[in-house]
Amino acid sequence: MFEKSTSESVRSEQTTPERTAPARTAVSIRHLSKSFDGVEVLRDVDLEVREGDVVTILGSSGSGKSTLLRCINWLERPDSGSIHIGGQRIGVNDAGRPMPVRELARVRARTGMVFQSFNLWPHLNVLHNVTEAPIHVLGKSKAEAETHARELLEKVGMSAKADAYPSTLSGGQKQRVAIARALAMQPEVMLFDEPTSALDPELVGEVLAVIRDLSAEGYTMIVVTHEMAFSRAVSDKVVFLDKGLIIEQADPETFFTNPSTERVRKFLEREES
Amino acid sequence: MNASAWHMLLEGAWTTVWISGISIAMGVTAGLILALIRLARIPVVDQLLVLYISLARATPLVTLALFIFLSAPTFGINLDRNVAGILALTLNTTAFNAEIWRSAFRNFSRDQREAAMAAGMTPWVTFRRIMLPQMMITSLPGLINEMSFLIKGSPAIAVIGIVDLTRVTNRISAVTYDPLPPILVACALYMAAIGCLVWLQRIAERRANRLAV
Amino acid sequence: MSNWEILWSARDQFWSGFFSTMEIFGLSISAAFAIGCGMLYLLEGSRPRLTVPLRVFIDGMRMLPFLILAYLLYYGLPAFDIRLDAWWSGVGALAVYHGCYFAEIFRGARLTFPPGQVEAAKAHGFTKGKMFFRLILPQIVMQTRPLLGNQLIYALKDTAFLVIITVQELTAAANSLSGTYFIPTEAFIVVIGFYWAVSVVMEIIIKQCGRFSAKRGFDHV
């Protein structure tokens, strides 16, 4: 996966002249806008995520943060702007036309997504939830996919439940399986859409612990979340979205101790209380 | 009832079973195909299918069987009566099955489809691997219910001269002059067949409910 | 003469077939409705000596094809020295058969009927019969009308089975016309059109009832 993205990221480097750090760009978002029924949800958003970085996106509900994440793998179609994943543009092909579904699916497979409501497939057991896409999208053999799946389930602490069906699991367990499912595609970027918001408070910790472990292993991750302490602990960069605009982008120390905008200061005060 | 009466009765039962079985298999498949075509919302084709479903739901099976069997020769087609019977049952059950499949499609969880797309599945793989297996489970109770209705409607094919489980009771009483026993045995056989389907339907419902959790 | 002109000249036969079908249908579903309501009332009491056989009977009927019941009445009853002609066998079979379906539909709705309403009625001193006919039955009928509407369409379609026991109704008319003039396609298209029109009209009426019922707040109790 590392080698595959090298040649493509050369192209993206040319489009980002202001970049100084040596790491390659994993996701590059340019002038992204999106509106629903005339309401602007995203306004001219620019965002750069480097390989190995963990970026958390904060903001109050309705700020557009989930929409931004869902645009990255084209679950939402932006109205304008561009998104590159590992140097490859998603959704629009070289000729500037909408991507054919097969090609779009291939680009999507380079990202892994974890949903707020888990969205496990209820007709498949835990192991098969994890192996389904590697077998039928990547074309892996069953044996290879299952070996890899068992490693991943071990990593998220769910190997004992490999044969269980999703309906028998707790929310925290479901989400850990969903994380393993996304990892199984060996994605270049992991996208987390409020992964703990649908969980009972006592189950939040086990899921956050898994995500924290992943960040330590060097995965590139974009996490939409409400968990401030978590964001501060794992992020390389914190992005604050307000009414569809990115109004603050900073490293976590600066963001949480010395934010430059009044809006973020108010937000942090309210979250603390 | 003597041995030959029993023999005739079982033959009638077999006729009902195989003609219903073929019609069910064709009707379930054709219903799925129609549901898929309707999802594509092709103009004109869509309206024609709506008309077909509305007509098929309102047309009595007896009338449909007679219509097919009697009017085919005027178009120069010589239909075997069994084929005409199967055609009538299939045309009828397909309309109901199409509606069952279509509602399974429309109620399919958007979240799960998104999860499949996010994992890089193409629409076809998503349909085949994620949607269809679940739609089969959720539609099964409705499909089995429709199978019961088909068997309950199957005596209609007697009108074009097929000797099914109902019609055979006439044949037997023409010899024995005692119509009640064969009719009662036929009742018992129908109850056994449909009782089985009701039982299967209950199991299918339990499985479908488990999936919905 | 074109085939359609032949049909037009034979329109009286269609009309009489149509009216015969509607007569059978109207009479039998009225009786079926009454039977359904009566069975629901009998199921109200908690006497197992009555409710158990009644439920077995209802479930048994629902496992039979309609035609075999018509056979039972038409060919089977003479064994007990009860002789019904084809017409009355047909109407009787339709009434009993669909009465059981109506009863099952009502019973399903009765299971989810709010018990608080029954308690309130008891507290106000309603007798069992008054409570049933003034309180429970009207709500259950309004609530189940989409299912009742479906059942009406099934009942209409089942009338066509009666051609097999020689009742002269709509399908029999088409059958005899197509035999006489050898114009089966046209004859049956007209007859299917009749059945379709009646079904569509019934669906519209059920929908209109829905509007009335929504206005009266039956759906939001």
C-alpha cells in the first residue's frame, strides 16, 4: 500500500506548493462546497491531511463536520471543489466527468469508514463482516482474508466473538468489529464519523482505546468526534468547523489552550462545563 | 373408498403439487425481476407494469385460466392445458411477489448500503452480497404466505380440465356415488400442505425478526 | 360483423352475468361480515370451551381452498340429506369462508386494542354487549379497513370459482359466449375489465373511508 501511493502522491505534491513537511499527502481537499436544499453546509473548505497524521474535526452539531467526512469517500457528492486521496481524485475522472461506479468503488476502497451507527451487516457473523469486502472487492482468497481478519479482531479485542452475529453484540463490541472491518481493506485513510456518539457512556472508553492504539501504529485517520480529551490526546491537528467554514486549524496544544477565535473559546468553555 | 380411489386421489394431489411448485418457482423469480425493473423507473415500462400488477391482482384465477386456455388457439398457439394452468398461476402470483420484493428493496437500510459503498463495493456486489441475502430473509414470510394463497387458488385450473386434487373428487364420486369421503380426504391433504407452509412461515418470521435487531 | 360488434349485441348476457356476480358478492360478503363480527363477539368471552373450537374452525378454514368448501356444501352435504342448489351452496361457502378471514383480521386487531378503553367502559357501567357493539367493534372495523378491503377483493375473485359448480355468473357468461361465437379473447377481456373496475372502485371507497376515519380521529386513539 505504501509503494502504491508513492507515484500518485508525487502528482499531489505539485498541487500543494505551500507544504513544507516531508511527509506525503494522504488526503487533500480543495475549495469544497456543498449545500442541501439551498442551505450551505460546507463553504469553500480546504484541508490537507498528511500520511500518518491523526486529524480530529470538532464543531457543534449541524456545523457540517459529518458531511465533510462523507464527502471524502463520496457518500455525499460535493457541489464544487476537489478531493484527492493519495493523489487520486475521487468522484471525477481525468476527463472531468463523473466517475463510473466501478472506478469510484476502487477509489473508495482506499479509504475505510467507521460509522456512528456501526452499520454492520446483520446477515453475516463477525468474521464474515470483516472478510466480506476483502474477498469480494479486493479479490483476496478466503483463507488469506480470514487469517488477516482474525489478526484484526485480535487487535480490537474481538477474536472471541468471531462466530457471533452482530445482533448479539453490545454497541461497543459492534463498533470495534466495524473498525476491524474497515481496517481489513488496508485503507490509506481511516474515516471515523462520530464513532462513540451512539454508545452508552460506559462503552465509549473501549472504542476510544482501540482508536488510540491505531494512531500509535501510524494509521492516517480523520475523526469527527465530540470527545475533547480524546481529541487532545491523539490528534496531530485539530480542525474546527462552524457553519460549514473551517475557522480554526491548529495543533492540539494551541487549539485547546490558546485558540485564536472567540467562537472556539466559547465552544471549549461550554464543553468543559 | 377403495384402493383405486385412493390412487386417483394421490395422483390428483401430485398434479396440484407439481403445477403449484413450478408456478411458485417461476413466480418468485419473475417477481424479483419485475421488482428490479420497476426500481429502474423506466418510463412507459413502469406504467405498463403498474397496470399489469393492478389487473393481475383483480383478475380471478378461474377467469385468467379460461382466458389463456381458450384464447391462445385464436392466436395460432396450441397450449397444453398444463402449460396454460401454470401460466395462469404464474401470471397471478408474480404480481403479488413483485410487490413483496419491491417493498423489501424500499425498506432496505440505507446505512448498510452506505457501509458497503464505503468498503468499495460496486452496486452489483452490494446487491448480490449484502442486499439480496437479507431481502431473501425479510421477504420469505411474505413469499411463503403468497405460496399458501397460490395453493388455495390452484383448484382454479380444474376449469380448463386439469384433474387436480379438487377436481379428482368428482371423478371418484362418479364411480362410487359417494362424494363426501374423497372431498374430506382432499380437505385433509390441503390442510396438511398449507399447515406446513404456515409453520414454515412462522419459522421464517422468527428468522426475519432476528435480522431486524 | 366484427368480434366487438358481436359482443355488443350480446351485452345483455354480460350484464346479467355481472349483476349475478354482484348479487352473489353483495349477499355473501354482508353475511361474511356479520359472521366475522359474531365470531369476534364469541371470542370476547374467555370460555375456552367455546373459543378453542372456534379458533380451530377459523384456522382450519384458512387452510382450505375456497373451492373445496364449495364442493363440500354442494356435493358433500346431500350425504346428510341437506340439499342446496349451486347458487346457495356458493353464497353459503363464500359467507362462511370469508367470514372466518374477517374474524381473523378482527381478532388480530383486538389483540392490540387498548385495554384502558375497556376498563373505562366497564367503569362507566357498560354491559358486555353494549361495550362490544358501541365501542370495540366500530374502532376495530375502521382500523382494519385496508385488510378488509384486500379481503373484499379476494372474495370478489372467489365468486368466479362458482362457475365450476355451474353457477351462472360473470365468468360463466364469458365462457358461454366464447363457446357460442368463438370469440374468447374479446369476451374475457371484457369480463376481466369488469372485475378490475369493481376492484378499483372498492379500493377508492376504502381510501375514502380512510379519509373519513382520519377526520374522526379513529387512527390516533
